[in-house]
Amino acid sequence: MTANIQEMRMAHKLLARMDYELGKVEKGYTNRTLYINLSDNTIKSKPVTEQMKEIFVGGRGFGLWLLWNAVTGNTKWNDPENEIIISTGPIGGITQYPGAGKSLVVSLSPCGSVMDSNVGGHFGPLLKFAGWDAIEVQGKAENDVIVYIDGNKGYVTIEEAPKEDVDSHLLVEQLTDMYADSEEDKRNIAIVSAGRGAENTLIGMLNFSFYDVKRGVPRLKQAGRGGIGTVFRDKKIKALVVKYAGVKGDSNGPADKQKLINAGIKLHKEIHDLDKLQNRMREVGTAHLTEIMNDYDLLPVMNYKYGSHPDAVKLHSEVFKKYFTQGMPDGCWHGCSMACAKAVDNFTLKTGPYKGQKVCVDAAEYETIAGLGSNCGIFDPEYVIEANFYCDTYGLDTISTGTLIAFIMECYEAGILNKEITGGLDLRFGNAEAAMELIHQMGNGVGFGKIAGLGVHRMKKIFVEEYGADPNFVQDIGMELKGLEYSEYVSKESLAQQGGYALTNKGPQHDEAWLIFMDMVNKQIPTFEDKAEALFYFPMFRTWFGLNGLCKLPWNDIEPADNATTDEPAKVPEHVQNYIDLFNGVTGKNITKEELILQSERVYNFQRIFNLKMGYGTREYDIPPYRSMGPVTVEEYESRAERYDNQLKEIGYDIEGMSTEEKVKALRKYREDQYQKLCDAVYKRRGWTSNGVPTLETVKRLGIDFPDVVELISKHQ
Amino acid sequence: MIKVNKEAMEYKEGITVQDVLNEKKYTFRLITVVVNGKIVPRDEYSSYKINDGDNIDVIHIMSGG
């Protein structure tokens, strides 16, 4: 420990300590959760009941159940009653199968809704092996604190920690150094942190660390969506730290380890043999998507106006590959051979408080490249890497940052904003320098950054009330729903994906459904009923990963060689069977693929009802901004004139003599009507009323007919 | 005329599966090509000749980031 770190440690003031019996993980569970209240420094253990496991499974499910019991319908995100809950899930922590180290974070979001966010790194599994299925943090501290969990000695502390930095890349290094007994011990430490930007904006995210042994540095993965980092800093949490040494292949206490081994061997071989022919995740991670989205006209360009750009070639994966250090074991949990967490080493920063320093940047995922890059009309890979670094260390969600800057840029070019309002920033599309300066302002809570950091939803109101913007225009182009900024795909030509984004619990994040190819390219779901079935199955299937501590990428970013010959190749049936084997192998249960969906249905519907409790969760909140559904402006229409003209002709319009404005209006009427019909079909398939509320029959069937649930939804039947 | 993913496309004498993929800019790697109900192996894309009137499905597996 260096002198500087010692000084930081000496400045800690112990506020509370709880010693606990070290337990054992049995069949994926420790059967207890850790509750912490920062207002009165309570630390206590709560039991996990069989009902919790049966109905909520783990991960997101546990988070939702614990939060439901902690808040009322009037609780706001910055009330002390709000909680942050982190949990992995019964399968989380196994080492035999790729992608089994995820944590799920649940909280009331500054967006207004009940938020869940998933993240890699080591925290969730090490928390479990330290003795806890979840950590639940309520209340607010008076001064910055660190919560430290020692999973080998069996104690938890709350300590005031005034001297450590707040920015994650420094904080995580300091705390890893502080709590490790040796260089070798560093791999046993995992940290949750945010950054200065999470204090100064509503789009703060959480960084979850894992120690990269080969590089000798801590690395960061992100629970990006939904502003939970802002909640974290509002509670004056500087960091959560867990230390556990001794991870082994049976640390998760599986009932039948051989099932895990068998499934793992199959997938490792598949990745080894086929990844380089398929998505090249081991070489470039999700960055492989940039050129594909550009080719298919799905890459967001200039606030989702367009789907491709000639300069997008500068952001292709072959460009980023030159920055990613190759041949490194880039998995974010043990045993992941998909190894897609790429990094740029020795990157010299050109701007900001760390200008001139060489850093390791956890960059770049597709969402960040598209969000900070093409969506802002910026096609400079080094800008993307630097912006990625600062978003990470400041604790800013790169998706929300990119989408909100894109919105600002369009408003600037439309004359709603000007240099007087932006404090001199020339925020036209493509101006990387101005965008970078805006990120620093957001991080520091100064200048126009204070307004930008509020997010698109709040900016719409401000731009109307204070700068005279046309409310219809900003509503149409402001790509947010339920308070959450859209992630980075152009859904305009895919009705199924419009629903995939808008009919979500948390808001327009693509983790529930990514149906663009199935709908737009393969044309496999032509009817409303087909789309409704897809918008039932895939959100339910994908929810399951978040109950169990799993990453979705090994499900369908690699496929078996014979997958095309199966009945339903989109589901990747062999991998579904792998997941069933993993669950049964860990828990000793004997679920089927139907029961897998049922597990998700329970939690999914519960989350929908939770949103209802918080004042959302009905049809009016499922209606997206028109930019996600079709061309708002004449220039957008004309960029795809042939496609749109053909559609108007197909639906019976004689477009001869129609102006483009008239065609925009006609197409809009048709598409908005189509979307309403989609809602009808989806609600019916999901077992909801025509207003989007789960029916009494549905909640009874699922076994979530708790008295307070029934009382709430009865008013909406 | 041929059909590719249910859309009409002009037929050119001698075109192969790969030519069709290039024309449609179907660059995604996780695809399966089915011509008249029969799967075409990946290593035959450059040699498999398409006939006038053929019905081609290029199935993309979903992915997404």
C-alpha cells in the first residue's frame, strides 16, 4: 500500500460493523440477503424464503421483490426509502459456462420508473460467495461512505471515506490497492462505484470492476441504464467493496456439477471453432455490429434521422480492432471464452482533467460507438474512445449521453438552441470538440452541461418553456420513453422493434427484444399475431438471463453449426437446452423450457404492476416518439422516398401530385394506427387489459396475486 | 424475376448466391441461405447458381448488441 493510500485509509471513520457466520452456497443460493441502511447505519441479515426463490428466482426478481416491500407509490428516487439492490442469481458465479457472472441492479430511477440494469464484472458472484444472495442499500449517509464486505473473515463495515477520488478509474485503483493484501490478492476484490457525473446529472451509471490479472489493472463494466448511479451518489455512497478469495468450480454449490461441465464443454468448443467465422466476439466484441447496422440501414445517424452514412466506415470494427489489444483473456467473469470485453491500452487522453495521461480504456461497445459516434454525426474513433473513457470515469451512461447529445444537436441545427444558450458551444452534428466539452460540462455540472445532464425527457419541457420550441417537434424527435433515452438502433421500418422498444418495462433498451432482422429482413413475423407472439416469447426468454446472473451474448452471438436446420433457429434451441441444464444442474430442480418462460412471466408481470404502483404501467406510457416509427421531417422522408412511396401505394394511396409534407402526414397516420393495433395484439397475448394492465386472471395463473397486487390492479380491470 | 426474402429482384443470368447477398448488402455472418426450401452450405455461396423464378430466403439470426 502506498503512502497516499495509507493516508486515505487512515482517514476512514468506522460508522458500523457487523460480524457474520460464513455460510455456504447451496444449489446457487446463500439463502440470506444483506440489508444496509445508511441513515441509521443498520447492517443486518434477512432470510431468503422458499417463496422468494420459487416466484422471483433471483437477480432482478429478488431486486424487484425487496424494492416493492421498501417503497410506497409516492416514494421518489431521491427519497431515503428508495433502495439500490444488487443480486446475481442462482446460476451466477459458475465457472464452467461462458457469461455466468452478471449482476442485476434494481432501484427507482430518476426517469420515474422501476429500473433494472445488468452488468458484468465480479461483484455479484463474489458477493454471493461472501455469503449474500443480494445487497440492499436504503437510506442516505451524511458524508461519503464505503461499504466493505470481507467474505473470508465474515464482516461488513460502513466507513466514512473522505479522501478517495470519486472518478471511477482512480477510485477503483485506490480501493483495490487499499483492500488487497498483496498483488495476488487484487483479483479477489470487486468494487461498485460511480463518478462525478453521477452527482451532477440524472443519467449516472454504476461501474462494476474486475481485476485484469494480465494487464495488472482493474477494469470496468457498466450497469449503464436508468440513472442508478445518480441514486448511488445521492445516497453518498462512494463505493461498495467485496473481497472474497477462493473461487472454485463448485463455489456455487451445484446439485449436479457434471451438467454444468457438459454444457460448458459444448459451448467452449463452439466458440473456439466458430466465433471467427461468425461474429468475431473474441477479436472485436460487440463492435462487429457497426458495419452490419450501417449496411442494413439501421445505424442511428444524426439523432436517428438516417440509418447509414458514407463516413461510418471510419467506425467499423476493423478500425477499432487496431486499437483493441488482441490475444488477451477478455472475459468479465471466470470461464467466459466469448471474452468480448475489449480494451484499448496506453491511450493518451487529449482533453479534460486527465489530459496527457495514458490510460486503459474499456472501449468500445457497439452502443457507445453508435451513440457517441454516428448518432451525433461524429465518425472519429479516437473521439469515441476518449468520450467512452470520460463517461466511464465520470459515471455517465454512454447510451443516454449519446442520444441526448444527438437530440441537442438537432435542436441546435433547427434553431431552437444557439451559442448564447449553449454558452458558446457550437453543437452542430459532427462537432466532436464541442461534444467532448459538453461531456466535461455534464461531468462537472457546469454550463450547458447542467441542462444536458437532465436527460431528453426534462430537456423537452425546458426547450418548450424557456426557448420557445414547438412542443410537437421536440416530442417527435426527442428519443426517450418512460424517461429513458433510446438505445442505438433505428426502429423506423420495423413495427415489431417499435414495440420491442416501447412495450418494455424499463423503457427503450433493447435487452427485452431485438426483432429487427426477424421482422424487417427475414420477414418472418408478418401478422400482428406473429409480432405479438415474438413480443411475448423473446422478452420473457431474455428476462430469464436477469433472474439467473447470465449474459445474453453466449445465447445468440454464437450459434451451433447446424442451428439453421432446427425448427426455430431464432431461438437457438440447443442453447436454450444448455440453459435448462445449467439451471437444473445448479438447483437440482427439473424445469422445462416452458417453465423457464413461466419463471420470467412472473417477474415480468410483477415489474409491470410495480410500474403501475409508481404511477406508470398503462397504455399512455407505451406510446413512443414518432421518430422511432417513421419520418418526422421532409428530409427524412426523401432520404427513403422509394420505400415510403411504395408503402403508401400498397395501402391504397394515389401519391401522384401529393407533396412530401402530405405524404409524411399520410404515412404517419397509417403507422400510428398500425402501432395501436400492435399494442392491442401484444396486450392480449401477454394477458393484459386493453389499457396494458395484467388481468386478475393472469396474476392468479402466475401466482403473484398477493393482496396488495390484487388491490392495485383491481382498480384497473 | 427471383424472390429474396419475399421481395422481387431482377434475375441476371449466371448470378450466384454470393451475388445476391452482395446486391442486397446482406453482410451479416450469422445467416442461412435457403433456395427453394433447400439449405445452401456456406462454402457454396460463390458457386451455387440461381435460376430464374427461384425463391430465396436469407435467414438472419437475431443478435443485437
